Amino acid sequence: MADLRTSFLGIESPNPFWLASAPPTDKAYNVNRAFEAGWGGAVWKTLGESGPPIVNVSGPRYGALHSNERRVIGFNNIELITDRPLETNLEEIRQVKRDWPDRALVASVMLPMNEAAWSKYLPMIEDTGCDGFELNFGCPHGMSERGMGAAVGQVPEYIQMATEWAKQATSLPVIVKLTPNVTNIVPPAKAALDGGADAVSLINTINSIMRVDYDSLTMYPTTDGMGTHGGYCGEAVKPIALNMVAEIARNADTAKLPVSGIGGITDWRDAVDFLALGASNVQICTAAMVYGFRIIDDLVDGLGTFLDDKGMTLAELVGKAVPSVTDWQYLNLNYVEKAVIDQDLCIECGRCHVVCEDTSHQAITSMVDGKRRFEVIDDACVGCNLCVSVCPVDGCITMRQVSDDDADKLNWTQHPNNPMRTTD
Amino acid sequence: MTRPAEQPDVRPSRLSRDEIEANFQDLHPPLGRSEALIEADRCYFCFDAPCTAACPTGIDIPVFIQKIRSDNVRGSGKTILGENIMGGMCARVCPTEVLCEEACVRNTHEEKPVEIGLLQRYATDPIIDSGVQLFARAAPSGKTVAVVGGGPAGLSCAHRLAVLGHNVVVFNRDEKPGGLNEYGIAAYKTVDDFAQTEVEYILSIGGIDVRNNVALGEDVQLRELIDAHDAVFLGIGLSRANDLGIEGESLDGVVNAVDYIAELRQAEDKSTMPIGRTVVVIGGGMTAIDIAVQSRHLGAEQVHMVYRRGPDEMSASAFEQALAQTTGVAIHHRAPPNRILGDEHVTGVEFTSDGGRFVLFADMVFKAIGQQIGGFSEFAMQDGRIVVDAGHGTSIDKVWAGGDCVVGGSDLTVTAVQHGKLAAIDIDRTLRGAPDG
């Protein structure tokens, strides 16, 4: 099988799958179990200053968005950084790294915005033998109210400043973990780069309220009747994360910045998404919290088999899809696709018809010659992909190119309807 | 086959009371909430759904399933009961494998339809059990309609008429209302006295006066009903069991299946029902299956179901046939009965088949070869059933009819419910003097 060994910023790991800094990496016990299961690395649950430990709520920390089958689609949490003494964590990091020298072990840190804290703690943590640092500028709840986490990550100047302090305090690689709770991810990434970061990791969790309790009509979950927004993650956030990763990968200012991809990765295909859109490795938390560590089997095996089938190396996959991402204005408006329904696969549910009829372009029949039959009306079809999206049978409806390959390309910047068009 | 040493061997308690009780438990146990949510998720919410088209009462099945998905169970029940007030019973007894579930597009996708019947039961049971009233009666019309027959057709008609603001008097032949739901359906399909619970729910709308033990033609005459009411609906079913017309039919131990099933349904303790050691059932429909299976459940050691034509012509569905076979019933095809053997009590039945004559020994013989309407000559009839128009009006002014007694009756509860509903809508339109169409 394809070689999945990865060197991220010189940090070696047997595969590109790291556990993200989160509850699964809070203790040696958990991390040992993860490494036994085959995980390539772990980013230790975020460490803070020594002193009185962090206090968590003693009610629900997690909330889930379920499918009807109670599959967890989305997940949120209001847990803070590690609530164990710094000394305990350092001792365990030291021991775990000693026991698992071939695995990546990165320390996540969150410190106040003063240089003294960084110069005090980073060397202390580096002394454990850990492979690098991840700066947590992402947590959107609790710690951000104390001027850390997302409160830093939302201000590029702070990111740069704290990154500089970190780089001065350690010789190990520094990864800056970005918050998605910004309108544009590129400035924070650029700030990290300017501050000397070796890489960025993203996304951290998204501000979220899961739902309302239908009996009490309070938000849900609550602590003694009151709730607060948590950080959203899990499968549902993947598209948001992919866009942010791709934005960094295709922006000239940040394209060279290595990315560790995070956000809803559950199986190997999700990992391919992140890698192809520019991430050099990936980090996972929610899927492990939902299914346990043994999902690593499919992640490793699936990615390896995929690379074998493609005849590619892992390095060749990284960034492979980035050139295909552009701005809307550069899309070829002369290119035409239309939907085709494979009548042999069609089960005649009619979903394509009704959604096209109700919400789109009235381009799919429901009857042909008095019989229930769903066919695309080419003249009406605008190729929107809605029918493909809703069809319950994989591969039954596909898109077919109808414009000529050699037809002239025409994008919005050149389009006659665009008063701002560029002219030769 | 060796002749049994002692005939006739007909007695109660062939099995212990507990064994028999266990045998008559719910055929399809109801779905729990998780099961229902998972199953509901399988519905594709089809456009112009084939399942709805296949439902004789036209229940909007994707919509009721959608409401189960969103935990709007009462709304789901209302979607069902609004089209089919006996949606609870139909969820239990409909041959869904040849109706909604046969039409399910999941069959094409994976050969496993959505369990529509069980989902329908999940949505309707809480309503029927709690008695929550989903319907409101329209302003009183001042009209009174006589409904003859307390079965599915009659009660469906009565309920819709009551909702539409009319008063209804139901003339019911039996001791209890419910018709075949109460006296005909196999006991393991409707446990815990569900038929009566459902009747109570239907009657709770108000405006329906049920008179039991009143038989048309005996206790009351059609002409009197016509004269005394604004309209009459006949849902009288098929009350006379067909005869075989062969030698030995009047021997002891030769029983009409429908009569035995009715008695069995009413028996508090089913182990008191005498059943033969060896039972022969003649017929190929649902009633034949029901009596054959229930004979086995009562402890008959050998049960033969003999049908005069081939498997494809049997009106019992493939599911029902399989149920009989897995219960231990031997099904024989293409063997019409020739004569019933015995002196006083039946000892066997002689059949004709392609391979020549053969005899099956029997301690009891059940006739399940269909029923016919009992003694009407005043209506236009076809094939022994009353001819009706699209609104279920008969050839006699002011008289409507539906259910098994009319042309188009299919011996299914669901069809009878639809007939009663259609007739009620037509009666309402007629009584209000609205123009046709």
C-alpha cells in the first residue's frame, strides 16, 4: 500500500492522521489508546498557565445535531482548555513521547497576551520532548471572554504579535490554529505567516447554538437553565473548512504556508478533500468522539488504497485540486452541461421532477405518453445540478457536457453584459 | 396416509391455555419510537407517490411518514384518519404487500419497501388509545341518515356523515358493532380488543346512534328506513356463506369458516374452542388462510388447505400463503372437492386432481369458498352484488351502498372504508341539494 509516512514541518508521523487538540488528547490514557489504535500523531489538549486549574461546567458540555437514525451530523461543545494541572500534563506528555517516539506529539497552548507568559511557558513545555507547538487562537467560548482563544484569532495584529513571541520563545515548529469566526480567513493566515508561523491549522469550531428545548423553550443544552454558544464541529462543518483551507492555498500571500486541515473529517474521503485542497496533513476530533479511535483503520486503509488506485504519492495529492478553485468571475460562461436520467437506474420516486417543477426550471417530466416517466427537457434544463443532488440513487442522474470543447471560452470579466468588462 | 385410530377427534384444549394464548399474540408487534424514526427515514417522499395511488383510501403516505420523522405523531395520525377513519385497523389487516408496500419505489432500489403498515399503526395507535378527538362536526344539517350495517363500510359512512353535520342511526345485525373487524379478522391481527376500541373512537365524534341486534329484513324493512330517513346507506356485507353443493356437506364437523372464526374471535379463552386433530380447509382466499392458521394455533396436528385452482389464482396474497406454510399448513392446489366422507360425522374429503382422486382424512372440514349477499331482489345486481354509481348510489332512490355487498367490493376493510366515505360525501352533496359534479 502507498507510503503514508508524513513529515509536517519536519515532524514525522507514520500517517497524516493526527488527533486534534480536544478531549481525546487530554490525558496519557487516551493518547496511548489512540497510538495503540494506529493514529499518526496527536495535538495535546490545550495547555494554559500553571496555577489554579481551569473550571468546567458540571452539566452538559456537548450537544449534537442528529439524523433520524441518530447519526451525529454536527456537534458542539463548551468545554474549556485542559482542567488538569500543567505539571501533570507535562509529565504525561514527556512519558508518552518517550513511549511513542515515532508518533507526532504537538503541544497546544493558550496563553494571555503578554510576552512574559510565552517566554516562561514555552521552554517549560518544550522540555517535555514534544515535537512542536500549536497556538490555540480559535476557541470561541469561555476562554475568548478572558481575552484568549478566538479573541486573539479574530484580530490579525494579535495573531502576529503572539506568534512572534512564541517563535522567540522556542526553536520548535509553531502551528497557528485559526478560528473560522471571521469573515475572511486570509488576513489571519497572513498575520500568522508574518509573525513567523511555520504553518496554520484550521478550522477551529464555529459559534453555534444547537437548538431549543421544545418543553422548556430554553436553548439546549443548558446549565441550570442558562446556556451559551458553543463551538460547532463534525461532518456538517467540512464544507466551511474546505473553503477556508482552499482560500489560504490559492492566495498568493499565503500559498506557501503549510496547512494542517481540520473540520468534520470522518472517513478517508474527507481527508482526500482536505489534502487535495492544500492541507499537508489532517487533524480529527469529532469522528473519534462519536465512534472511538478505531476509525483510524478505515482512514489509513482507505487513503492508502485510494492513492494506490490513482498511482499517486501522498505528496502528489497535496494541493492537487487547488488550481481548480477560482473566483466566480473566471468561470467559463460558454460551457454548458445538462442533466441526464438513466432510465434503467431510475426508481421513479419523482423527487427530481417535483423539485425542478416547484423550485427551479420545470425541466423534468412526470409523464411521458401517459406513463409515469421522468425525463430531462433539454431546452428547459439550465444544468443546475439540483436533480443530481436530490436523487436518492447514486449515479442515476448525471451531468453531460453539451457545449463543444473547442468553443471559445468566455468569463464574466469578458462578457458583453458586464459593463466593467475588460476589452482588448 | 394411515387412517387415524379414532375418529372423530374434535376437542378443546389441544394445547395448553398458555400455548394457545401465545399463539394468538400480535402477528406484527408495533414499532417503538426509534424503530419508527429509522423506518420513516427510509421514505423518499416521492412525488405523486405510487404508495398513495395504491391505497384504496388515498392516504397521503409520504406526508404522514414525514410527520413521523418530525415527531409530529398526532399530525401524522390526522393525515391518516382524515382519509381513512379505520386507519388503525387497516394498519393491522391491509394486505400491504399487494397495496402501498408493493408500490413503494424502494422495491426497485433494494427490494425492501418502507414498512408503511407498521408506520401507520405507530401514528394511529396513540390517537385511538388516548381517544383524542381530531375531528369537529359541521353545523347541524337537520338531516338524519340510516346506515344499515355496523361494519367498516357502515361506520366509515356514519363517521363522515357525522363530521359533515348529519345525524346517523346505525342498524347493526350483531351484538356488537364492528362487522368483520369484530367477527371476521384473524385474532392474531387485532389483539387487545382493538376493534371495539376503534369503534368507540369512531363513535366519539357524536351524532351516531347505534342500534345493535337489528337485522334488515327481519327486525326492520328497507322501505321503512327509506320512509323514515333522509337517506339510507347499506353496508350489509355478504351474509350467506356459499355451499359446495357436494355430497356430505351437512355432516357434523363440516363448518362454515366464517362462523367458526366469529366464534373464535368472541371466545374469551380460546382454548375452549373445539378443534379437530386433522383439519381440511377448502378454499384459497384470506378466510381460508385465516382458518387454517388459527386451526394450527389451536393445536390441530395436521391442517390441509385445498384449493381448486393454481397458486396464481389464489386471492390470498403471497405473504399470507407463506404465513400459512410457515405455521405448518400444507397447501394443495388444483384439487376440487368431490365429496365429503362420513356417516354422521365427517371422516374425510375426496378430491379430484390431475393425478386422479385422493382422500384426505379429516376430523373437521372448513368451507371457505366465499359468501354471497343475503336475499335482495329489489336492486339492480351484477354477479350477486349491488350495482352502484361513482357516488355509491344504488338503483333505488335515496339508497346508497358500499363494502363487500356492492360491485367493486374487494373483501378488504380498506375498500369498504373508502366506499362508506365516498357514499357519505355523495349523500351530503345530495341532501344539501348541490348540483352534480
